Amino acid sequence: MSGRASVTELAGRLSAVVGARNCYTSASELLTYECDGLTHGRTRPDVVVLPGSTEEVAEVVRLARAAGRPIVPRGSGTGLSGGARPVPGSVVVALSRMRRILEVNLEDGWIRVEPGVINLDVTRHVSAAGYYYAPDPSSQSICSIGGNVAFNSGGAHCLKYGFTVNHVLGARVVLHDGRVVDIGGPALDTPGHDLLAALVGSEGMVGIVTEVTLRLLRKPEATRTFFATFPSTDEGGEAVSRIIAAGILPAAIEMMDRLAIVAAKAATGLDWPDVGAALLMDADGPTAEVEDLSARAVQIARDAGALELRLPRNEAERQLMWKGRKSAFAAVGRISPNYMVEDGVIPRSEIAPVLREIESMAKEQGLRVANVFHAGDGNLHPLVLYDAREQGQEERAEQLGGDILRMCVRRGGSITGEHGVGSEKAAYMADMFGPDDLETMKWVRAAFDPDGCFNPGKVFPSSRLCGEKPGPGGVEHPAVRSGEVQRW
């Protein structure tokens, strides 16, 4: 790297690549990019660029590196862990202009897209032909495929169909020095090391994805949904455990507690009753199988103490039920001025006692917590409600969020299921991993980005600055041979 260029000099060089209208340096323009969906931590970048092609991304990376600047990739900015939060002096590479669908091959079941394509638009593009894209985060109408790849996003239907990593076949990636490589490809299995596994979920620390080849699925023959209410999360959690123990694999099975139900009703106008918990389940597949599984699950819910069971009469009612669930995060804004969304994992059998413990911890802090979660795989999303105008409440909310994550680890779970570690959870990585584990992870990162200039300060409890070498004696890992576009 050469000496650190001034903002004005660097912006001039970057503008020559992406166009002046796609390069931002003024305070008002940079304001939008100071944070992602985790809004209670903000850092202003020096420059934001919006490249329009792989070639422009590669040249932006070369210029930023030559100027000694850290690089922060950004998708739609909907992440909830601070993964796209800038670091001081950084260049933010926002990929929202790259929204082309490049190629569709329905015969082999794949689609190739740019990273700025919105998740739900993939399904919309192929829906008429009877196909869809399975990963469905609650923000799927606004989140981008590039961000989904960076954070290995899941969604309600990941219980049956898996996370983003299970649906990415290949990717084109710009490396730390501007080189472009292709990893994987349209085939279901490619020879060599599984580098896609290192790329998906790497939170922008190994490279910038500029194209993604995604696996498409045929729409199921039938889908059956039911909505059940319970006196409390104890009975709801028991229903979930019994359904899974019976050998039933739902496409999705979601739970909300009383406070989350109140918020969803306020936001959508749904006629849901005032109850302690609600369960929403999808079963899909061949019609005969789905009818049997759904009937069995409904009976199990009744036996576990369900107060009421509703079956949608048509697709419109079914979609309205799911709207209530998928609007839950934003809906709590109706009942609280501020909130933090946490993301932890616990064993399914621990759902009821964990929710009781969360309620107890919240009372100790004088706060409320609304719980929404992917009950089938134990992925909790506690929404910690607070009022930033009240002195000390934000600090107590942060402490409560951390206590919940540590409790998840203590119960045999994880600090994140699908939102990533980012900057918010980096401090809790040491609660899950020992020093040797963390150092090994850093070596893997260094194999892609020896200088640590892609998204520094994220994931690891103590991170290197851009340009600081990893490992004993500052030894670098070699990357790959030189060339314009390489096959890894």
C-alpha cells in the first residue's frame, strides 16, 4: 500500500471509475451509511461508492487499498448486527446499483444474479414457471442477495430447506488486491476445496461478491398452514417439541409471545386474540403427505393445550397470517420508542425455561422483551424494548441483550443463528470459542485477505487494523496466483 490519500484525492479517483453521482463525501450523503439495521451504533465513513459492475468494484478496491483505506462492503443495509457499520476512515462499497438478473437455467434449476438483487425478486422472476428461491428472511422484500450471502441468512423456512449456504452454487468475488475469482459454479458439486463454505457467512471479511449463482426449487404441490394459540409459551414450546419428536418436519414453525402478538396486531390489524403465545406452522410437499402431517400436527397442538386452532380458508388468509409474523420486528415500534433485536440459539427442549429466564432478567433491568422465534430450530429473536430518552435505559438494554446471548451459550446454544456476529456480538465470541479457535478463524480469513482490510473490526473480539499482519511474527498466508479472473 502507498501513503494514505486525502478524502478529496481519493474521491476524485473513485469518481472517475463509478461516476461523480455514485461517489458520496458530503455529510448529508454519508448520513444514510453510518449504520445498518442496528442503529444504536454509528460511524461516518470517509467515502461511499456505488459501483455498477464487477470491473468497477475491482478498480474501487485497488484504489482504496492504494490509498491505505479499509473497505466496508454493504448490501441493502438491513443487517441487525452492525456488520455493515463503517470503521473510521473507511470506504463503503455499496452494491445496491448491481441489481441485474444475469442468467436463468430452469432445466438445471439455477439463476445467476448480481448482489444487489432483492431476495424476494428472485422468486418473483421465476414464480410463473413454478420455481422459487427458498431462503426467506423476514426482510426478504428489501434485503439483498449479497447481504444474504455475507451473513448466511435463513428465515422461517430454513428448518426444512436450510440456510443461504445450502442454496449458493457459485460466486464471483473481488479479492483484497482487486483480483477477480470464480468459486464453485452451476453444478451441484464441484471438485476441489469447498471455498463457498468459507465465503458464505464471512460477513464481508474475505472479499466482495459481485455475482451469485443460486439454486432454485420447484414449488411444492401443496402447502397447509395452521395458526394455534396457547395460554403461555410453556404450552407453545411443548407443542413444538412434540411435533418435532413425532417425526414431523414442518417447512416452518414459528412462535410469538404475548407482547409480540400485541405489536403485530397493532401494526397489521389482525384479529388475533389476546393470548400468551401463538404458533404458526407450514407443511409442504406432495398433497397426501402434507394432509397427513398437518392433521397430525394440529392434533398434537390440541393435546399440548391449544386454546384455538385456525386453518386459512384460502391463500390470501394464509399470506395474512404470515404477514403478521414477518412484520413482528418492525411492529414493536408501535409499542416502544426503541428496541434491539437479538439473535441466539438454544436447544428446542429449552424454549419454555429460557423464555422464563429472559422474562426474569428483563424485570431485573426494568425493561420488557418481546419474543419472536424460529421455534423448530431454537433460533430466538428477543426484542429488547427501551426508551433512549430515559437516562440509562439504552445501556441497560445492551446489558440485557448480552446477558441473553451468554445465557444461550450456557444452555448449550449459540450467540447467533442467522443475523451474524458483526460488531454487536464480537465481544461474546470468547464465550463460545477458545483462543486457539479464534486464531484459526483469523488464519482462514488471512488466506483471503492477508492485510485484513475488508470489514475490519468485525466478528473477532480483538481485530487487526487494516495492514497489520496476522499470526506469529506477522507472517502472511499466500493467496492465489495472479491473473484477471481465476477459477478457485
